[in-house]
Amino acid sequence: SQQGEEDPQALSIQEGENATMNCSYKTSINNLQWYRQNSGRGLVHLILIRSNEREKHSGRLRVTLDTSKKSSSLLITASRAADTASYFCATDDSSASKIIFGSGTRLSIRP
Amino acid sequence: DAGITQSPRHKVTETGTPVTLRCHQTENHRYMYWYRQDPGHGLRLIHYSYGVKDTDKGEVSDGYSVSRSKTEDFLLTLESATSSQTSVYFCAISEGTQRTDTQYFGPGTRLTVL
């Protein structure tokens, strides 16, 4: 089944650096979403990008979408300790009947 | 957590016993979902509901049943719990009219089946 797959599975960076994680998917989509999950908590929606959009910003977050490569990236600039979390992409299918979550990228910010 | 509560938050039970998890929302959203989260598998959809008494299966529905007798409550039942059902269970709602709309998650229930 279609699924967004995040890369890398884990990422550790120094506070203040930028963090980039990627999501690849298999079939055409209508939109792609990114979620964050702090340890022991539920997922929190970060941003949604539609298939006709190439880039979207929200605060320190920048999401790009390349439908020709079937991939998306999430950039977090000037990382902070509070950004330590798992990040998931979620893709719908072309029939817009459901969304499927990837396995996530675990981001650790070192002080 | 977008007005979504789950109960209990933690439960330890024995193999073969029935277990019911409750999800409660305060804002009358149409769509509600139950997911399980396991290491290496991300989130997997168990069942979802698109209205009172309207439910359907997700990708990992075997061994689970659901009920929705009121808009605000969505119950997940494990008829006879097995160790493979040890997991963290999340309830979610989506605000819009499509299953692909943004979802908002509850805090989760950690279930251990011994």
C-alpha cells in the first residue's frame, strides 16, 4: 500500500543547527502532511502542503514538495531543545479516501 | 490535545480478557479514528467512524471491534486480548468532511497484555 517513508530514521544535531528530514511516497497524492510527536504524547499537526504547492513556511518550518520525485522535505531552522521529537509525514492516496503515516524520523537536539 | 480525551491512559491486563478503551471528543466532529503505534511500524489504522453507528475497518482490524453510539464517544474493544496487542493506542479526529483532512490526536493509552 502507498506509504510515506521518512529518511533518516534518526537524526542528532547540535542546538542552533538546521535539521532536514525527507519523506518519499509511491503514488500520486492530493496533499502531504507533517506531524510531530513528543515522547509519550499524541501527534501534533505541523503543516499541510497540497500537490499544486512547491513550498510552504510556518515559523521555523519549511516544507517542500516535489511531485515529480514523489518526495517532500521538512526543514527546521535554528533548532532548539524543544524540537527533540519524532516527525511523521502522512500522505493521502489519489482517491482521497485515507491518509497513511510513515514510520517517522527521530530528531535529537544536543545542547 | 484538541478536546480529545482517552481512558484509561494506562492498562495492564492478562491474555484472554476483554478490554475496552474509550475516546471522547467535545466538538462533535464527524470522523474518529483508532490507531495503534508500535516501534518500526509508525501509526496503523485499526478502525474509523464517519458518524453514529457508522464504522469501517482499517488495515489492522483483526481482533478489534468498535462502537459509536454517540457522536462524542468512540469505543475500541479487544474481545480477548493477546500479547501481540500490547501497544500504544491513539484516538484521533479530523475536523473536516474528508478522511484526508488534518487529524488531531488524543494523548494515547498504553496497553500491556501479559
